[in-house]
Amino acid sequence: MCGIVAYVGQRQAAEVIIKGLKRLEYRGYDSTGIALLNKGLNVYKKKGKVAELESFLKDKNLNSTIGMGHTRWATHGEPNDENAHPHYSATKKLAIIHNGIIENYNSLKQELIRKGHVFESETDTEVFIHFIEDIKENENCSLDEAVRLALTKVVGAYAIVVMSLEDPDLLIAARKGSPLVIGVGKDEFFMASDATPIIEYTNEVIYLNDQEIAIINNGKLTVKNTANLPLTPYVQTVDLELEAIEKGGYDHFMIKEIFEQPRSIHDCMRGRLDSSTGRLILGGLREYINKLVNADRILIVACGTSWHAGLVAEYFFEEFCRIPVEVEYASEFRYRNPVIREGDVVIAISQSGETADTLAAIELAKSKGAIIFGVCNVVGSSIPRATHAGAYTHAGPEIGVASTKAFTAQLTVLNMIALSVAHKKGTITEQKYHEMLTEMENIPSKVEAALKLNDQIKTIAAEFKDSRNFLYLGRGYNFPVALEGALKLKEISYIHAEGYPAAEMKHGPIALIDAEMPVVFIATKDSSYEKVVSNIQEVKARKGRVISIVTEGDTIIPKMSDYVIEVPATLDSLMPLVSVVPLQLLSYHIAVMRGCNVDQPRNLAKSVTVE
């Protein structure tokens, strides 16, 4: 959710931090701030994006080799200067930045008010740093001990960094439920919410685990847990190229990531799938594949776009593996006392690997004896570490807040998992198995062909950019694609849109259709094609304006559609990988034409690390 950057070493801290905040701005952009030790503990913060902070800092003396910065997605308190991070303690001798939510902040705040504390903001974070200082003074202990004691008493999720006026070489960090990465350089250390602000300087990183505290003091790093036990941190090398997190000549990260899909899908399969030999190996599943083969049911938990990928996967697993599947919103899963039996298999899907609701669902399922598989993109993130096994999507960094290449990468990996299980279980013929492998290898080139429709889609976008509502309809494998298309439009263009199974249109949404209502049909050739043709006729009879995504060579639907987008033919189960691409492009171009901030849509953040 929020983005955290901190630095201590020989460089100018402000330069490192500002550059890092720009790379983390996708995590939140309601406000930004920076704290530096420079003849005092100086905090500078502003409502708005990092550019606003940069302007504010132009006439300030920023000479310092230690500091920390924050870009905020607001939870407690509206976006304004006062609620921006960092926050001071009561004496202004301490400062903190925080990603997460402290659930018991109000009771802590009332107790501190009784002690005479005065608060300048509405945030839970300011309460947190006042609480730490109160402990330090009352217990007469060191700052790191005060932080540790405070962490044993707060309830909720956090990634924090604390600085002290009295300890000019000290940074203290801790995490629970929110990510924090430490970069280890030569006589310098970096801290961030993910590795993107760090890789320019070092590829050696430590991923803090839950309830761990990192103390950097006088150029040395020590790690302990909240029980005060010393730990040996595991330093690993991050395989991430700087070019991957730059726009590379594109106007926005989103359009870059849409056009990266042929490569990202290919990277998902690289080293795993070879149709010529019938080879399909997912190393991360090897130890637990029999659990999947013998599963009585599969539960898929996810949020947002990942949930839509889960809905497609439901079709995969039920069609090929003959295993019943339930797809759950992770945010609702643990609040309805779900029935989870020992031996159930839970597949958790998350681009970031940090989604708080999904992590909570995992922990509940684990406590009931379920086997947990993770499908994530970000290496070293929390979900892969919380699961028994899983597979990375290897899509590369996704900076645009609206997920695109992560979705198709998830579908690719989930399809490979389903095929592996089906083949081992014997619920798919050898002929069908090899046909699927061959066609999967062809998908990157078919996505490439779909991307060549960009100019045509741009023309369609110009026609509908001022629409107030959209309806997206599909059947079978294309129903979740309709949901995803609608979500993309909502996320980045702020146009109200709904996705429905095409047959359900008659059970309510058809009342909305008139000459002002664009209806997008994902109407590719499949087993439900004739039914979709009937659904289109029903819309046209009510003067709805129809945009149809069809299979190349279709001669029927184009005659009854206002606009037609032709995509290459593929197997029904693989069509979502191709049919979603025009919907991504349509949303992108409409949003650009409406003047929306495509990469940073209002009120959203890339990684939702609060429940």
C-alpha cells in the first residue's frame, strides 16, 4: 500500500530517497514526505505526489547521509500535509514512516492523551511513534528495545522505519504483514517496500520476515525478533534489471506492460514447457503434485484481477482435472467460517505476493490443515514464503496499478498447473495434452497479433470515451474476461462498467440497454457461440451499441455488430489469454483520451497490504 524508502551510508540520502519514492509511487500517491538528519531531525512533507515534494524541497538544505521517505495511500486521516508521513514523536526527537494499519491505535491514543500527549494528525502512525517514545522514557531503555516492546503491544500490520535525533547513525526497521526489504551495499544500507529502489545500487538484499526487527547502527546490521532473540539474516541476490522498471520510451507503464505480454507469457513457459518432447515441469510443485492429483476439491483465494484469473482457473481444473473448484474473494473467505478440511488444496493468487486479505486467508486455511499453493509474481514476497509450494509467474515488474501482464501470466501458470495435474491423473488424453502444449507455445505469437489491432482499438475508444456506462458480456471461459474488461475500464477511466455472463443479461441488466449503452461482447468461436449470437441480437433489438471481440474469419457476428475486433483463433481454454488484450487496450486508450492518470488511478494502489 504505502511506499517506504530509507538510506544510511555515504551518499546524499535525499537523492536516493526521492528517486526511490518515484519508483514506489505506484504503492500510493496521496502524499509524500522525507526525514533527514541535518543539524536536527527535519521532516518535510506535502499532500500530493512526489513531484509536489520535490518542488517543496528546492530551497531546502538537504545535505545528509541518513534519511527516510514515504509515499502514502491514505487509511486513517484524509490526504493532507498533516497526515503525511514521516511523523514526529511528542518531543520531535524521533520520527517514523509506516505502511499498514494499527488496529488498536485508538485505545493507545486515549491512554497517551491522558498522559498529556498532543497529536497533530489523525493517523494511527503518529500514535505509534508517540507510544514508542513513551515506552522509551518510562522504561528508561534503548530505542531499539522501546520499538521491540511497542511491537509486542500493537495489534495490526506494519512495516516501519524509525530515526532518532540522538542517534545520528541509527535506523530501526520492523515488519509484520507488510513487506520490507534491506539492501546491503558497501558501507551503506537501503530499506524499501520492494527491491525496485534498491537495485540501482546493490543486488544483495535481505527480506525481513514477520515480527523481525532490523537495527542498523554505525554501519552494522543486526536482526532480532520481537521475542528479543538474535537472528542470522539471509542475504540473497535479486535478479532484476534496471531497464525493467523504466518506461522504455512508452508514454505509460500500463501500455508498456500490455505490449510486454508476448514476452512475459513466453517467460512463464520458458524452461517449463516443451511441446516437442511433451515436457511440462513446474519445479515448485514437484514435491506436492500428488496432493493436487488426489485433492477432493480445490479452493482458490484471490482479490481483484487475480480473482478473475482464479475464475478462469476454475474452468481449467474442472474441465481437465475433474476436481471441484471454489473461487473465493480472499477478503470474505475468513469472515464466513469456511469449511476447510485437512487435505483440501488452496491456491492463493497474487501479483505482489503481499495482498493482506490473501495472506490472512492462507493463514486460516493452513491452521485447518489445508495444503497451500501460491501463484505470485514478486520473488521473495510474503505469500511464497507462507505457502507449502507454488510457482512464480516470472512476468517481470508490473508498475502500472491496473494489472495487465500479471493477469495473462497467472492464466499461463494456472493452465500449466492444471495440465500437469490432468496428465498425471489421467483425466486428459495424450492427444489432448500434446495439443494443449503445442497451442500454449503458440500463444505469445497470437497475443502479438492481437496487439497489432492497437490503432483500430484506438479509433473505437475515441467513439466511446464519453460514455457513462459500459456492459461487458461473455460465456464460458470468456465470462471472467468480461469481468476483467469491466474492471480495467473502471480502474483507469472512472467509467461505470459491469461484467456479466451473457445469458444473465436477460435477468436484469437488459433493462439498462438503450442507444447510449455500449455493450462489449467477448464472442469468440467456442461451444457457446450460437447462444452469444442470440444475446447480441437481443441487445441490437433494444438499440444497444455492440462492440464484439470475435475470432478471425467470423462472418456472422460482424453483420450484427457496430464495431468488430478480430483476434486469432485458439483453443477455448486459452482464448482468455488472447481475448483480454483488446479489452486492456480499449480501457487504456479511453482513459488517456479522458485525461486520466493511467498508471496511478485515483484512490488505488498496486499492492494492497491492509485488510
